[in-house]
Amino acid sequence: MTAETRTPGPLNLIAELTYRCPLQCPYCSNPIDFRNYRESLSAEDWGRVFEEAAALGVVHVGLTGGEPSTRRDLDEIVERAVAADLYPHLITAGVPLDPKRLDGLAERGLRSVQVSIQDATPESSDRIAGTHSFEQKIAICERTVELGLALTLNCVLHRDNLASVPDLIELAERLRADRLELANTQFHAWALKNRAALMPTRAQLAEASAVVRAAQSRQDAGRPGPTMLFVLPDYYSDRPKPCMGGWGRLAVVVDPTGRVLPCHEAGELPGLEFWSAMDHSIADCWNEAPGMRAYRGTDWMLEPCRSCPERERDFGGCRCQAFRLLGDASLTDPACALSPNHDRIVAARDESSDSFVPRR
């Protein structure tokens, strides 16, 4: 591939520092066999990744996992992100991170923090997380605001907590969060394993959507509050989302082993070759790795995607979802109403179970 034909560089680096996490959320996006992924990159290695990513055009790095604060060298990793002139954003469950350590991360240049919360009350949040953690999460949120860092509150929504949306909005307002992400579960990894227990009803989604619209209207009328994002699940939208903005277009993921991927789950697709940041430059991993190029753009598409006028908007949807549900990553995402396999999605809307399989 010549320099002239290379795709533009990504803007966002998702740095999966570890898959270790004290929480047991039933919708975790980490691989089911996450214990088989060993941390291969030292803080020094991550520093090189950051420098090479910045040279490629990356401006923002999300430090995530698993739980990134389980790494003892997180402070040094933040320093190296700042030294590479990236905007470092910490994505944390709030445990085992504590306010004192957060102070140190802020001193080293951390710019913003996203704290996950499982529900609006300690009892429900701790039950879904499988770990006593709610009060510590709140303490991290409060300290984030005291330090003058931008705070995002993120809650993954599902059948068990959608009724809490009004209370979650109130909590975000009380904590003075800058942003509230009410992201309905996307069914990958552990969430797919727990799909029947997590699947919301259409009535639940409609009610929650109305609550968010009403809150946004109050803000438009002058009431202060966080920017709110309400993301519908693919299973109810009938139009596929351009996963990660499109395969290998806007974001690049580096997993704990050093593999460079277009999204969190792509490394589990059979037959695709992705390269490691331990063996190749980030530029080569992004531009040249066969797996990264496999579904980039639109030339790979089959019908009905190939002739669809939306093909450069949704890029055929999610390759990982197509594989997980249909066994073939090259097929149209069945979340799309135009897919001949859309009935798989429709049927799943009626699934129901009373129990989770926790991440363990």
C-alpha cells in the first residue's frame, strides 16, 4: 500500500491496559476468556505506543480495561500519554482507585474521568456489579469534580435498571457531572451470554427515552445539567450503527497483549491477522495488517450492503455481531431491517431470564 492510498490515521486510541477488574458486570465487553490475555506492555511500551499513535494523528487516549487502576504503573502511563501530547481520559469502575491516588493522576496530567455506575442506589448498583463499590464510585466522582477534571457518568442500561433513568439523571445533576452516558446494552461478549436477562422491552425503552427528552427540554429552558447521551440497543433500532465509526476509520484499540485492533472484539474473529505493537509500529499495524484492512471501506461488501445508499454511513454495521449471530463476518449486520437474517434480532427481543451469568 502506497502512502497515497493509505487511510487517514485514527483520532482516538483505546488503550486496554488490563482485563483485570474487581467487578463482575454481566454485560462486560471484555472477552469471555479474558484470563487468557496477559499484560504484555510495560509503561515504557505504552509510552512508545502513545508516541507512535500521536505521530499517526491520534489526539485522545482512553485508558481503560478491565479496570486500569489495578495497574500499579498507571501513574507512569498517564505521564507518558501527556508526554506524547495526547489528551488522557481515564475510564474506571472507581475501584480500587481511591481519591488520594486520583489526586496523583491529576498532578501527572490526567484531564478527564469516566466513572461507571450500575444503578442509582447502592443496593442495586452493588448487586449488578457483584462487588460492594457504589460508595467508592461516588467518592471518585466527587473528587474528580473537586479537582476540576471533566466528569462523565456512564451507566449501561438493561431490563433490570431502565426504570432508574430518572434517578440516574438526578444523581448526575447532584454530582455535577459534565456528561451522562445512558448507553443501552450492546450485545457482545458477556452481554451476549446474558442477553435474555438484559434484553429490555420496547415499553421500557420508550419510557426511558421520554424521560431523557423531558430532561433535555428542561436544560434547553435554562436548567443546568450534564450533556446527556441516550443510546438505543441495536436490537431495537432497525438500522445498524457504524461500529466504532467504521472498521479501521476513526479509532484504534490496543489490547493488553499489544494487538492492534479496529474494535474491542475483532481479535476474536477467525481467519483475520492482526499485528502486535510489540513487533510492528502502530502505523504499520494500522495501515498494513491484513485484519485491519479486511473490512475497511466498502469494497468487501456483499448484497444488500453493496448497493445500499447507506453503505458509506453505516458501513454494513458490526462485523463482530454478524459473525456471532450468523457465523460469517462478511454478511450484513442482522440488526439492519434489510438483512435477510433480521428475524434473528426480532426474535431475541422476546427473550427473558431472571438470572445473570456474572463475569468471573
